[in-house]
Amino acid sequence: KLLKSLYGLKQAPKQWHEKFDKTLTSAGFAVNEADKCVYYRHGGGEGVILCLYVDDILIFGTNLEVINEVKSFLS
């Protein structure tokens, strides 16, 4: 029995997305209900939006400092 998914298995993308979702929501991001691959966080006059597409991530926000903070969190 496998303890985690391996690259190439049918369930690997689903489990990766579930782990990514759990990580982002624990960091204060909310999921867009219209598109489950769009996450956002706002507060204090600043905001950031994160979009997933397959294995690419698009990050944009109100200023570069917020974007760099999210990038360092994800790395």
C-alpha cells in the first residue's frame, strides 16, 4: 500500500491540489467559489490573487512586496 501519491498515478493531481488548497487556506487565502483554482487574500488595503493552471501559478497583487511575500511562502 502506498503512503502517498507518486508522479504519474491517477490520484496524484487531485492529492497535490488538496494539499495546495490546505496550505493556502491555512495561510489566510479564500477560495473563489466560481473557480476553485483561484485564491485571494485581502486586508489592510492590500490584496493578492493567485490563479492555478495545471502546474503554473499566476500571482498578482496590489504591490510587489505582497507578491514577494507570497512567493517566499510558496517556495
